[in-house]
Amino acid sequence: MKGIINYGSFVSIAQLTDIHLFADIERSLVGIPTEFSFQEVLMKIKRTLPQIDLLMLTGDLTQDGSIASYERLSQSLNNFGIHSYCLAGNHDDLSVMQTYLPNEYVHLSRSLDVGKWRILLLSSVVEGAVHGYLSGAELSYLENNLNAYPDRPTLIAFHHPAVPLGSEWIDGICLENQDEFWAICDRHPQVEVVLNGHAHQEFDEIYETPHNSVRCLVTPSTCIQFQPQNPKFQIDSQPPGFRHLRLYPNGTMETEVHRLKVGSFQPDLAAVGY
């Protein structure tokens, strides 16, 4: 999306995350067939949101990094017909993703302007690792962009959560260099929202730095969920979901999580890994 797009009273964004598709359309993750739960979430977005300006997919788009999974995702998003902006998670294969995912409606943009807002999409992926880290190049890109657009309310998106979520095991595999990231945000009061995935759960808190207050959001997966506030890994029984965000021209934001019907796509609660 090039230039500044003018919207109505707000910009409407649906965030989907941690989709975990396989090359085999029938395969399941911890008892949930990820292709079918993803398609159900897309249908719920169509039914629930009267206005959708764009989709944001915040990583772990596939479980196996396969060509077939990215091609199928690309076709699904193209058929959906809304511009989608995708970034990688720790399960993604970036080179395969870059080759087979983009199309007319699917983009791997690093930044975009929507209404009065600026959105920056960063990579927190460490090759071969589960935890996240923003490299020096990513941090420089972030700082330079914030310096260049000081008057635009800004949303920053990347895969790994940037704050502790109160669960020892998941906090150990979130963003490692949180202090460096927040030092930059502290210098730039236009940063309003940080949007992440990875944790397979809902989280919404204000993070206070010495000179800024930032809304930190984490969104449920379109497939399996992790139990919040549990120090050990545990699958949760809550259904798949997505997040709706409304970005207003004055820099304010409203958001809520929508889930599929309770009881749909039941996971294997006895699973000990994924």
C-alpha cells in the first residue's frame, strides 16, 4: 500500500496470528486442524465486522515452513479480497515465505500509512530459536522511522511479546531485548500501540515508560490456545479467535477479541508440547 490512504471515521484492522498451517491440509496441531480453524476465523471476520480495511498476520503463519502451506495461505487471503500485511514468526521460513506468499492482496511491507496512523512491522525472529530478539538493524530502522514521522500516532507490530505476560514458561521465550526496545519507545511519544502474537492468549495492558504510556496487545491464535498465568506449559480450552482494532484520527484506539463458538475446535488438553 503506497502513500497515505484516507479512511472513514476510523481504520478497521483484523489481526490474525499463530495460524500454524501444514503442507497437508488435514494435519492437526494438538488436536485442532489448523487449516479449518483458520478458515472459520476468516468467515467469522466477514460475519462480524461490517468494515474491514486491512488484515494483519503477526507470525507463525505455518508450522512447517512448507511451500504448500504458504501457497494455500496466499490463495486464501487473495480470495478474501482485503489487503493483508504479514510478518514472520519463529515457525516460519522467511525465504520460502518471501517467495510464495505475496500476491495482489498479500504484502510483506515494512511500514504503511493508514489514515492518520503509521504502522511499522518489525522482525523479532532469531533463526533456529524460539525466543525473539530485535537486531541492531531492526532497532535502527525503528528509531529512524520514528524520527522521520514524529507527528503520526504509531502502531508497532512484531511476533514476540514485548512485556512479561505473567507466565514463566512463555515469558522465557518472548522478546529478549525488551529494555532496548522500550528505551526507543520512551524517546518517541507518538508510539501508541505495540501488537504481538506468539503467546496464543489474550493480553491487554498499558506499559509505562518514564515518558510514555503504550497499549500492549497480544492476540489469541487461530488454532490452539495457551493457558494464561500458568508457570508451566498448558493448553487452554478457549476457542480460536482474532483481534479487531479501530484506529481513530486523534490517535486513540479501541480493540476487542472475538472468538469462535465455545466448544468448537476442541484441543487435546493432555498435550505437553506443540
